[in-house]
Amino acid sequence: MEEKTLIIIKPDGVKRRLVGRIISRFEERLLTIEAMRYGLLTKETARAHYAHLADKPFFQDIIDYMTSGPVVCIVLKGENAIEMVRKMIGQTNALEAAPGTIRGDFATNKSQNVIHASDCAAAAEIEITRFFSEVSLATVKHEVE
């Protein structure tokens, strides 16, 4: 089923000039870029995006990190995009991410792990709306046939 998902190439990925290499991996898997934006996240946007971690002791560190430099936000579209992208990016902790995954190949630690990706259809819908209110959400949700 065709669906949409959001990825964010985080400040460490942008700073290390990995954007093109990361995008090419998704394109090689026939995922299409539907929208893309480069720039700095505001603290408000970062707080909203990571609100589910607000009670964690590392919350402020994530906000500081995500607003420390430019990011690249991308809406990807394709067959089973959410699951495919999650498998491609690997485990959150770089030490646990398998070689061949984006984090396994490029991340250096758990918090600066190069990339974010929506973890389910509901999150994809919220995140795409947060970063790209103009993008149609028609294929974000899983539809029961």
C-alpha cells in the first residue's frame, strides 16, 4: 500500500554532509520525495515534535541538539514507506544499529543518530502536518481494503 512518512536529517547529518548519500538510499528503494525543506527548527517546533519525551531527563538536550544547526525535513512516498524507512534507518542507538542501515553506517552515538523517521501512520500524519501543512495526507493513513 502506498503511504507517506516523514524523515528529518538531523543537524549532525547535515553538518557531516550526508544529506545526498541518505537521500540516494531512499531513492534507490523507489521512494519518492514529495516535499523537502531545509532550515533551522525553532525551539517551539522541536518541543512539539519531542513532546512525548518531555518527562525524560535528556529532553532539554534533545531540544538543544535539534535546534543547534540546520535540518532537512522530507516527506517520502511509496509502497509501505513507513515500515521500509524504519528498517532502513536502523535502531536508535548507533551501537545497536546494524551495518547497512543509515544509523549503523553513519551515526556515532544514541542521541546524535543522524536521522528521524515516523514510527507509524498516526505519527506520520501528525509529523507531516507539523512540518508540511500544505502536503496532502491522503496516502498517509493505512486504509482497510
